[in-house]
Amino acid sequence: MNQATKNLEDDHVNILQLIEIMGVMTSKSEPNIIHLEEAVDLIKNYADGMHHAKEENLLFPKLGEHGFSSVQGPVGMMLQEHTIGREYVRGITEALGLLKGGDLSGISLAYLNMFRYGELLEHHIYKENNMLFRMADEALSDQEQEALYLKFQTIENQGVNGQSKNDFIDRITALKTAYIPS
């Protein structure tokens, strides 16, 4: 039973959908600032605040108990990429501040950081789904997977900033409707 890693892979489906939406957003010559801010909020609160928190606070320490280093190797690399992703999100946020202040250079800066974030996360998710999570499936017992999964469920239900996992998925779906025709 690989419930914990399956849960994280399910998150990845939603995050990849958000990245696809962001790709469409960056193709627009006239950005919708409200939608860009919505995408950033979803990254900060769902992709990072909920998903990465499940990895960093629960999965990775559990893997540490099985000899996985948090400084090097696959876990160390994932942590480093989380940090790089946060820098891109900071860049998007700063660019949106410029744009809201009337500085049109903010458009290209926001789009560049969104592109880089998307590219990073696509590769990051591939490595987690196909390598790290498979290693976790081998290292963790069914009981450990179940215990992690139950903790993940608690986090998802308690939510981040008053929003549950389902609330975040609904918001991603609303953005998808606006940018990706069915």
C-alpha cells in the first residue's frame, strides 16, 4: 500500500495543471493581474504551503529515519529545488508589484519567472514521481505509508489559510476554465 506517495502524486496532477494554465497565461500580451495573483496564491498556499509542507515536514524526515540524507542525494536535491522554486515565486510577486505600480517591465519579469518555475516543477515532479517516491515505496513499510497518509489527510482537511485541498482544486479548475477550453 503506497497511500502516502500516491497522495503526493495526486497533488502533482493538480500542480501540473496549474503550471499548464500559467503557460497559457504567459502567452497573453495583456495579462490579467487578478488571475496572475490567483496563480501565485495557489503556488504559495497549495503547491508550497500544503504539498511541499507534507513532503518537507513528514515524508522527508521519515525517509531520514531510513538513511536518506536531507543534505545530499535525492531528498537533498528536492529540498534545494523547493528553495529555487520559492525564489521564482518571489520574482513573480515582485514583478506583479511593478506591474500594479504601472511599470510594464513587470510583465516580462513575471512571465520569465513563471516560465522558469514551471520548467523547474515539471522536472522536479518527474524526479519525485519516478525516482524518489519509488525509493520511498521500497523503504517505507505499509504501516509507515498509512501513518503518513493519515497525517496528509489531516493537513488537507485542516487546510492552509482557511482553504482545504478541495478548495484549492476548485480554484485551479476555475482558472483552467478561463484559460484552457474543454
